[in-house]
Amino acid sequence: MAPSAMNRWTTSLSEARPVPYWLEDPGKPHPEPALTGAETCDLLVVGGGYSGLWTALNAKERDPQRDVVLLEGREAGWAASGRNGGFCAASLTHGLPNGLTRWPDEIRKLEELGARNLDEIEKAVARHSLDCDFERTGEIDVATEPHQAGELRDWYAEMERQGLADGTEFLDREAVREQVDSPTFLAGLYDRRGVAMLHPAKLAWGLKRACLGLGVRIYEHTAALSLKPYGAGMAVGTPYGQVRARRVALGTNIFPNLVKRVRAYTVPVYDYALMTEPLTAGQLASVGWRNRQGLGDSANQFHYFRLSADNRILWGGYDAIYPYGGRVRAEYDDRPETYAKLAGHFFTCFPQLEGVRFTHAWGGAIDTCSRFSAFFGTAHHGRVAYAAGYTGLGVGATRFGADVMLDLLAGERTERTGLEMVRKKPLPFPPEPFAWTGIALTKWSLARADTHGGRRNLWLRTMDKLGLGFDS
């Protein structure tokens, strides 16, 4: 990258505030008071992100008389749920290719359940008047290198052979640029119904309001510190009190799980995003994008990008940073060197937008597991359930995971709990320094594949055979 180009692109960041755009919305609700003293309930939910909020909401909708308490260590939606890209996908398996590779015998059922789950989210948005800019616009995976165009065409042919191409369309160079005009786009795969766009923080805040309206007692700024049996139920300790519950659902994802044996299955990966100022009518017309789809490119180190309700462009991805030791720390949320890299990539994709400024730049931790999609389980003789490992595609899948946890806590065998995806866990990550070394080697190999026609080296081929990987 030439110094003059770097200076020109980084100038676009001069006014960018290092805070998540979504969380600055004026509609942000006031936090609920912290728990002081003792509480009892039928179901205790730990975690005020999507996973916990959907669990509390669905529990009350299943049984309005159930007494539900939710604990959140800070404020509802402040972490991954309030700072993601706002892509709400039907896929439960981190995309069809991953699902078909791992669960070929169940993939049609998984696709069906995922489509039904997205429909249920859309219904919940309407039923509870969740003001979250929900748009069922679909998503286009775009090719920016010749080998990626060939891979998309081959994958579409495979989808047709498998009978899984319904609602999906292959776009050649001319067709994809009719949808969104970038000189880098060579082809695309358009999923017309399987993805919605939304305002992620507003979804979390709307779910919080819906839970409160149904009688869920929510305590914010209340960390769950300990978990132990108490009679026929469980007791969870907090800084100023305790909750005794018949059943407990853990939706803490990347934060340390109260069931310690679960912690080895996830590592934090830091992802970063930029948000532009609102585009003018002329700028928007220069890009096209009339149908407002979400977009993502097909590289191993990929970008995702979409329009907000006020026609800003969110541009994120590419770098996936794993901190040595798997620590989650606030200082990792800000990474100027990644912002500069993303800005350069943005203007390479959309040179017609040169001069646009970025107003926000931020990052956050994703809970990553070795199979890229969520895993589930129980502890303490079925009195505790957990779900984790959504790996950056949890905006929609966490609602499905909430239902899985409720099924498991009820001891019910359902079409969800019977799935191999639910019954079996991914491989855990090794201890340090092996985790950091393996992840670093995998990242280097993926970047190399992107610049060598997609060819995967021996390390990646070995990881593929083991069912392991690392996704940006």
C-alpha cells in the first residue's frame, strides 16, 4: 500500500469515535437495578445478551406462570449482541457448507429448523413491537478473485444437486454489479430469503422490554459469581446477594462459563468494524444497492458489509485477533491498525465513495468453537443447561439455542434435542501455548490460500480432516 494512499484512506478515520455505533442510539433504555439480597425463582437465566433474553422470553411464552429471573453483569446487549453487524441469518450451522460437511444426514432438517427459526424471529418482532429496523433483504456472497467466482459457481451446482438451492441464485459479474456496483465484484450467490438485516442493539433492548412486560425480573450490573447445588435446585451467588432457582440456563457465551468444564470449548476472537457517515442520495446512487441486501466476500479472511436504516455503510471483518491466553479485556475492543486496514479495503471496494468519512470504529469478542456453530449441554443432573460457540453467527441462532436449553431443562426429547448437533460437542481447544500457535498457523495459512488461488496447504488440509479450523 503506497504511503500516499494510506494517508488518504486513514484521513477518513480522523473523526471516527472508538465506540459501537449501535450502542449510541438515543433509544437505549435505562439499566435495571442490581440485585441486593436473596431471590427465588423457577428459572434463572444468566446473561443479558440474545442467548439469555430469548431464553427468558421463550420460557414465559411457553408458560406464563413460570417465575423467571435474569442476571446481567453489565447492561443488556452491551457486548456481542449490541456491537455485531446486524446480520440475522437462518443458518444454524454457520452457513450451509459447514453444515453439509459436518451433519450431511441432518442438513435438510437443520435447514428447515433454521428457516422456521428466522420466521419465528420475524413474528416475534411483530408480536412484541420490537423496533429494530428488521428488513428481510437477503444476503449476497460475492467473489472478488477469479478462483472465488469458480468456487461460488461450483458450490451453487452442488446445492442444486443436493436439492438445497431453493431461494438462492447465482449471479455472474454483470448480474452482481446490477445489485451492488463494485469494480471488485466478479460473481455472487444471492440468498433471497435466508437473511434479515436489523439494528442489533435495538433488538436486544426490545427483547429486554418484552421480557419485563411478561413479568421477567431483570437485574443488571449483577455478575453471576458462583454456581452450586442447593436442595433440589441451584444457587447462584452475586456480589450483593444470591438467587435460588429450580433450573438455570447459562447464556454467557464468551465470558467464563459457571460450568468450568465448558470453558475449554471456546476461545475469544476479536472482530472489528467501521461505520460511515450517512451516504448522500448521489453517493448511494453511485453504489446502487437498491435492494439493501447484506453482503460478504468469499475470502477466508472475509469482509461483511451492509446498509443501516439511515444509509450508512457498516464495513467489518477481515482481521480475526486471538489474544494469547484467551483473555477478554476491554482494551482489545479498540485496534487502530485494523481500522486503517479496513478503511483501505473499503475504498478499494468502493472507489466511487472516496471522501466519505467514518464516524465510528469498534471491536468486540466473538465466542469461537472448533466447529464454528453452537454446542449445548447440561450439568448438575439436568438442572443447568448451557449454549455457546455461535462463532459470529448468533443473531438468529441464539433463539434456536434458547429453545434447546429450555427443552433440555424440561428433560424433553424434541426434534431439536434429537439432533446430532445438539447431542455431540466439538473438540476442545488445547492449552497454551498450543492454542495460540495453532490459531496463528491457521490464520497464516488461510491468508496464504487467499493469495494463492484458494489452494489449501498441508496444515489446512489436516485441520479439515480433523474437523477443526479458525474462521475470520
